[in-house]
Amino acid sequence: MRVLLADAFPAEHVSALTEHGHDCDYQPDTTTEQLPDRLTGREVLVVRSTAVPSAVIEAADSLRLVIRAGSGTNTIDCESAAERGVHVCNVPGRNAIAVAELAFALMLALDRSVCDNVDDLRAGRWDKKRYSRARGIHGRRVGVVGLGQIGLAFAERAAAFGATVHAVAKPGRSPKTAERADAIGIRFVDDLTTLARTCDVLSLHVPATSATRNLVDADLLAHVQPGTIILNTSRGELVDEDALIAAMEEKDVRAGIDVFTDEPATGTGHIGSRLARHPNVYGTHHIGASTEQAQHAVAAEVVRMVDAFESGSVLNC
Ligand code: MLT
């Protein structure tokens, strides 16, 4: 297959594609604007951060498959792809542990005010008394919104730290999920409002869809306790940023945020989000999936998919 790798891809997996007979154009810093030119004659496009809007799909005459090297497809115009018979696949699950680890790191860092500690010390300030607000994770109630692979990996880690893990009961959970949830000892509540009202930490692990847009809004935040920690390593669209800022100011809610609604489409640039600058936010650069382990696992799956597509197998996307 003639493949354009438009984002960073581990070298050994670029080699694997070439060894498997694919013609790879490796252009890791491709912008959305550059895609139409670079897609000339290419049948497969592999992207991570670079957005693929309808204009790109319409201009790419040879394109047959777009693979998003990550869990969501929200940066790709899937409707336009479907209209033109272009398959769109993602690679869910392979980076679940990496994302769960980042959510966990943000939770621990917020609880211990790690970044503020570091800032003070770097400025030569010693102020032990200022940092007496940590509550600890052991014995806390941690609410997990979404029990997919990432939510379950986060829940397992929280339980291992002695937190009680809570989630919203969802009819139709797969037997495998139910089994894992039982092993973790997840306690189910009836609805998101109850979860928000009763938990010390709320961690979001659902995809961005029309149903989850602004899931964390002023109505929900009205129910959270002062000092609640909100974690979003999923998608910026899940949170109404203004409502979260208001809750941070009114009741000292704090937030660990890896994802924003206005992230630069190619992974570098200016971010205007007020949330990113707020002192109650520990923000990161959408790096949940950015571990070597996760990127290797995702890339290996991309190689398998390209091989499978070439041999005519149906990809379960
Ligand atoms: C994902 O969808 O898995 C991640 O958000 C990928 C990324 O880091 O862009």
C-alpha cells in the first residue's frame, strides 16, 4: 500500500511497514493544510493529532483508508469519508494504561499540590505550612465516568491505592467489563449527579460525542463538594470550561486537564484556553498516550491493520 505517515511514528514500525512491502512516506510534522498535496497517490493515511476535515478527504482521490493512531476519531470527518468510501479506523485500548497513568499522576499531584510546591521552591520560597491541605487518596471516593479500557485501568489503580471506586451503573455492560468491575470492587450509583455529589475525585473516560458534550456543566458542578478534583484526560469537549472555572472560584474545585477544546491541530502552537492558565488547574499538553509503551503498541496495531487492509480483510473499526 502507498502510505502517508503524517505524524510521529516509531522508527522500527516505519521499517516494519517498508519490510512488509508498503511504500511509506514518513512526514511526521504534516499540517492539515499540507495533507492534500502529500496525499497525492497515497492510499492510506496515518495520523495522530493532525485534523482531517472533509476538504482533505475530498481532495485525496487515491485515499482508501485513514487510521487514527489513537482511541478517538473525533479529529477526522468520518461522514465525509463514508460518503467517499474511505474507511476510517482507530486504535482503541492500546494506550489505555498510559492515559490511566497520566490521570493518576494528575490526581496525586493535585492532592499534594506538587506543581505549586515545585514553583515555590524554584522561586526560593520555603512554606511548609501552605501545603497542609492534602487529603490523601486512601479511603477517598473516586468516581470513574466511563468504564472502557481506560476507565477500568484508572479504576484498578485507584482501588490499589485504597480508594473506593464508584461508577454509574450502565445497563448492557459487557460480561468482560462486568467481571473486571467486580474484581475491582466498583460500587455503582444510579446517575452522574449522585456520582458528582458523593465523590472526592471525578475522572472522565468517555469519548466526545453529541451525548457527552459538556457532560461536566454548571448543573453537574452545582452538586460537587468543595475541594473536589476533576480529571479530564479524555476530550476537551466533555467539559464546559466556563462552568468549571466558576466552580473552581466558588468552591475551590481543582482540575487535572490534559485535553482542551482549542488544542492546536498539529500538536504545536498557541493555546488560548482560560482553563489552561487557571491556578487551580494542573494542565498537560494532551500527552495521555505519549509513552513509549503506548506508542509502540499503537504503531504495531497500525502495521497489522495496513497489512490486513491490503490482504482484503475486514477491519473492525
Ligand atoms: C487518543 O485518542 O488515543 C489520544 O488522544 C491520542 C493522542 O495523543 O493524540
